[in-house]
Amino acid sequence: MADNPYIAVIDDDPSVREAVLNLLRSIDFAAVAFASAEEFLGSDAPERTSCLVVDVQMPGMGGLGLQDHLATTNRRIPIIFITAHPSDAVSTKALKSGAVRFLVKPFSEEDLIDGIRTALKSADSGQD
């Protein structure tokens, strides 16, 4: 893993994107934000990304759809899901499909950072 991991934030809410991006940059992560899963997939970011922070519900492809897409294309990127609309069924599906964390908005900075560090450690150890 690179010394300065590349974190991609995908959320359709500009205020959430900016807040998370600013937090990550303040602790020296290389971070970039996207308004949609499609925008992320259409960029060169999937090849460089060490960890994803993804909203569950977005117009077009949602977070779970992105998780499924990455799995079917054999891209293993640790994912932390964030949502304002928690559901036990969605949380269970996300975690069973390999998500590192499932955070409910508003989440604490500490929970997000801890989730990212856990994700990066799992990637370093060669997650299944």
C-alpha cells in the first residue's frame, strides 16, 4: 500500500462530499470526490483507489450497485458505506458482501477514520 493512500468519496450530496474530503485531506490522505458511482467508474480513480467511502442511496447506481459492479469486474477495493436511511437488510447485505463498515449519517469523524484505517489494514494484509 502506498504511503499516502488514495481515498475516493462518492456521494450525491455536495456538502457531505466536501466535508468528508476536507477531513481526509486534513489528515494527509490523498482524497478525491465524485457525485456518482458512474462518474467514479468513468475516471481513472478505480485503478488508484485504496478505499472507497460511498453513499448507499444515490440517483443512478447506488452504493450497493457499485459494490456488486466492482465484485463482478474483480476489483477489490475496501468499502465504507455511509447512509442517512439505515436499513438492517441493506446493512447486512453490504457487510456480507465485504464492506468494512456501515455508518449512519451523521457519523463521527473518529468512526470514519477508524473505518478507513481498518480498510487499509485489510487491504495490506491481502483480504480474501
